[in-house]
Amino acid sequence: MCFPRSTEEVAFAVRTAASHGRPFVARGSGTGLAGGATPVDEPLVIVTTQMNRVLEVDVEARVAWVEPGVLNLDLSRAVADLGLYYAPDPSSQQACTIGGNVATNAGGPHCLAAGVTSSHVLAVDVVLGDGSVARLGGLEPDGAGFDLRGCFVGSEGTMGIATRIAVRLQPTPPCVRTLLLDFVSIDDAAATVSAIIAAGIVPSALEMMDARITRAVEDFVHAGYPRDAEAVLLAELDGLPAGVDAAIAAVDRIGREHGARTVRVARDAEERALLWKGRKSAFGAIARIKPDYYLHDVVVPRTKLVEVLRQVYEIADAQNLIVVNVFHAGDGNLHPILVFDAREPGIWTRVHAAGDAIVRACVAAGGVLSGEHGIGLEKREFMPLVFNVDDLDAQARLRDAFDPEGRANPQKILPRGSRCGEVMRVPEGAWV
Amino acid sequence: MGVSALDALARTVAGARAVAIAGGGTQREIGGTPDPGATEVRVPAGIVRYEPADMTVTALAGTPVAMLDAALAEHGQECPLDPRSAEATVGGVLACGLSGSRRLRYGPLRDRVLEVRFITGDGRAVRGGGPTVKNVTGYDIPRLFVGSFGTLGVITRVTLRTQPRAECSQWSHTDATPADLRDRLFRPATLAWDGRRTFVRLEGYDEDVANEQAHAGLVATDAPPSWPGGEHRGRVSVAPPSLGALARRLDDLECTWLAEGGVGTVHVATDSEAALAAARGAAEAENGWLLREAGAPGLDPFGRPPPNLAILARIKDAFDPAGKLNPGRLPFLRRAA
């Protein structure tokens, strides 16, 4: 394990690993949930936390160059006084690094209108598998040649290590309003989400929390969430005042048409912050229900929310497990959380069985395996559910084009046997 | 596109020595002129699936942008694509990386492509990405295809994210420069600058657009700026803060140009090939580059070779090992091989 402080030191570490015949894996804060940074094949672990400087902020260009170990929230704080912010805001934003966000193509509540990390990364300096340094992308709108920057973002460290990242900053909107809608039925809340999108309204965020998590959060944060609601929606609208007012009126009307009991508009920034604190504390609040949890990340078409959510509860019931749902409803990105006590004998078998069934239900509804956490090790073996052998082979070839020796974070994303002609045999007892 | 048509296309590609992919034929010279001896293939037109409530649309690559636009308009939606000719196809716009003039507000085309299906050079049908609006399942092949000029695969169908059409879309003009305007306007759609005036396109809610216009001292107009015309045309890409310096260089040349403020794209046209070559020199002096879009047969399509040529060549080899797709386009790949 090493803690380099510069691009040159990362390159040196990569070359040193190569000279010992070892692969390497980059690691930021270790908040990833799909095992993308888990060391496999005895790699050199290159930890980026010492590379945590915001190198340059160009206010005119609205671009910041940062090192990979900069924490997501620290970046937005560093540019707030300039009237700018960095849009992707994963729930772990106090702890996760921009480098890790680039690796997983991380999302967050405010990616609904603004887009996930890839829409906000303009250029990356990377150390490739052979220890050479390349700049992918640039500050100009279109580069010559293929979009290597676009390939690299979300490649989970399998194409190299980002050492300098140019991110796009956005001006703080002149008007931001946050609403809390509460429902006596989860179907009504889900139908409201679909109806808001269908009406042509794209909120900057549209989050849903079910009854269990709403109560747990309220007991923890005291944000004024209704403890007796079956589901709440947190919606945020931003932009210019008249458009925001019109959107608020439309969300209010659609919510009430779908059975919302109350629609509360935060009066000021303080109340807005409190409502968001509730949402962002959800994972911490889970400990009030059971000591352990397994968080899933799947996406379904937004028109399928009601039906898939029902299935998620049925699947958890069938395994006699508690599931809570707190998720990015506006883009169909579900986060079913299986809550349990790991000391209970045989519990992991049920947790995995439920997780497996949830993933399959989402794919059957036209969904995908991950919206923002990535594939890593966790979902590698699910890849054939959504891609055929030719699709996987094309992905394997793309990965190999960046790293022909296969030194960068081996064994991640693609299941064994993805390359056509590769022998598909997993040793007995292997971790797959 | 039925299974049999797809199979036939795959067989044609697999059996041909060289393949030239044709869409609406509106960008024949962009990125290099295709080999005249190549077998021409076309993908049919058609909307495969449109889910207004999900804001996604899937279309065959041969669908004209005008046809897509009409289908989306019925539900008050759009994809903000505006190629010079509406006969341009969805696949062609994607392959040429034409993000459209409202990129400043709505982002580049590469952020809008959710899924792409294509035939590889060795005749295999492959799918990359997925149909949902958010997806990190596997490698981002859709973005790779935006601006790939048909050299990695014959795009057969694409899924795009749609958006609601703005209630109001209004052009206006002002003597202020884009740099002056950026802090005075919130998310303008277009800041088209010709060196003398800035044409501003604002979209949104009526009242907001009117207030923004008044606040920034803009004069409403019905006439959007015209695209620079000329026999030889190119598209410059520079970092947006370099636009001012680039404009001063271009003003010394016999050419007309229109810059997308805040974006960094500059559309250049001239009747003299030498002037387009000089415009490329100006772009390169500002750390940018000029893509030759039409005319100027003596000019390399891209100019200096792009960085990371070894990776580009390996990607090309991964998708088109025999080098048969659109030979003549992206000539630097051939030189790298």
C-alpha cells in the first residue's frame, strides 16, 4: 500500500508494481459500495487521500482542477463564495473523493436535472497501466478522436488512475425551493413521481422515502417529517422565479391529485437545509431499525416505479426481511436497503437471495444493474443478465485497449469469460 | 428494424472489403472523405419506441432529425438537435458529434445518448449502455460512439433522453460580449457571437425570459443569426475563455465566423482554402483545433494528430479489426496503424 502525493509518484508506484509483476488498484476514501476498490490478485493499493488539493479554480471558465483525493463536499465548499457549486452530491459526499466519484460515475439527488459525474468531468490526467501519463478530454468542447474521457469516467479504476481532474462548476441558481409531500400510500407517492415526469417537469431533485425510513430519520434528525406517512417525497425546483413558482404549483397540484395529504414548501434556507439533512442522514438512521444493512442500487424506467416497488416489498417479505426504500425516484434509481442483524444465523443467505431477486425483477422491468454505485465485484456475475456475449466482448476489448497488460484493477466489472474465446472456468470455492 | 434486416446488414458488413456508412448525406466530407470504392450501407428510418412519460426515445439510426423532432413535438418534448439540414439522420448527427446550438443550456450530445446498438467491423450486432436515464452498468460505449465518424461500428439504433419543450424560446441581440453576459443571464440557451454582436437565445417561462431580456438590456428579434456560408467550412473547438483571442486572429482573415459563447465552438466559413488553413493555424495557436467540415480538399480533416493515438488505434482495432468501416475518415488512425 502506498500514499503518493503527485502524478509522478503515482506513475512510479504503477511502474514499481509492474516490475514486480503485480497489478494495482486505486483507492480513495473507501466509501464505494460495489467493491470496486477491493484488492484482488494481490495488487499494490494506491491510496489517493494525500492528493487532496484544489489546484485551480477558473471562475470565468467555471472549471476547477482538483486532485483525486479532494472530498466531494470540500470542493463545493471551496467554490461556494464564488457563487458556484459542483452538482453531483452522493449521500457520502462528506467522505467520498472526487477521484472515486470519477471511477464510479457517481450520482446523487441533484443529478436528476444536472446529470451524473460524467456530465461534469471535462478532462482527466491519468496514469495508465504501463505507468505513462495521458490527458483524456480537454477544456475545449469537442476533442479530435474518440471520447476517451467518457470511457474513463465510470470505468472503476480498470483503465488507470486519475491524478488531476477538471470539473465543470455551475452557478448557484437564483431561486431554489424545496417541497415535502406526504402520502398514506406508497403507490400514490410512486405514481406522483411518474406523473411529475410525465407532465414535463424536471425537478433538480426528486427523492422518495418510505414509512420506516421516514420515521427512523425523524426520530434521529427532527426535521418535521410526518411520522405517520406511508411515504414522503422531497422535491427541489430551481431556476428563475416565475418558472420555479409555476413548477411548484404543478407539483402541488399533481401531488394532491395523487392523494398527497400535505404539501409543505420550505420557508427559508434553514428549513430547506433541515429537510435535506433528513434525507442525507437516512443511512445513519437505519441503525435505529437494525444494526446491519445491505444497500442495493438499481434503475428502472420511471413509468415502472409503482410495480417494481411492490415487487421489492414482496421479495423482502418472502425472505422474512425488512426492506426500507430511500431513493432517487425522479430518475427511477431505486435503493432498496435490506436491514438485518448479521448475528442471526443463516441471515446472509436470505439477504443475498432477496438481493438477487430484486436485481432480476428490475432487469425484467426493463431496468439496469446499477445507476451510480457501479458493478465492481458485487454485480459482476449479473452482467450476463443485461448483456450478451458479443456485448461483453466489446466491453472487454475496450478495457484492454486502455490497459493491454490488464494491470489496472483486475477482475472488476466484467465477469470471467467476457472475452470471446476466454476459457470460462471458475475454480471451486473462488470468490465470485 | 427487423431481425432479418439487421442480419442482412451484418452479413453485408462482414462480407464487404470496405464499408461507407450513409445517412442523409448532409456531412459527406466531414472528418475525411470516404473511400469511393467502399460498399455503401444505409440504416432505415423509424421510431422504435417513444415513452413520453419516461422522457426517452429509441430510433433507428437512419431516422431524419426532422422526423424525430415531429414525433417528440406531439408530446411537447424535444431533443435539442439542430443540424444545418433537418435531413441529417440521428445516426449521422451522433457519429459526427453535432451537439447543436443550445448546448450551453442543455449540454453536449454525448450526455444525451443512453444506449447505442451497432454492427462491428466483423459483423457482430452489439449493444452498449442501457435504456434508463441513469446507468453505470458496464463501460460507457454510447459516449465512445459520439463523434466516432462511423469508424467503430455501423450505428443501427439509439436511445436518447428527451426533454420538455420550453414554454418560451426567444432570440435577442446586444452589443455586449458573451463573457459580459454570462454572469448576467441564468442558463442561456445560446450566446452566438460574431465579433460585433451577440445573439442570445433564452428559453424557459415567458415571464422569466422577458425579465432576463430587460435586465441584461437585450433587444428582441425574430431573426436568429445565420450560419457562416462559404465553399470551405470548419468547426473550431477552443476552451471558452480563449474565444476573445481567437476572434482577434480570425478577424485578420478572409472568413466569416460565428462563435458559441460559453461553449467554445466556432463555425468558420470562407471561399478561400488558404483562409481555412489560416483559421486552423489561429485555432491551434489558442490550443484548439479545427475540424474541416466541407470543401478545402487539400486540408487534412483534423490537422495535427490528436493525443493518445496509441489508445485510439487500439480501440479502432478492437471494434473494426480489418479497418473496413468508413476508410478515409479519421485518417490519423490509418497513419497510426
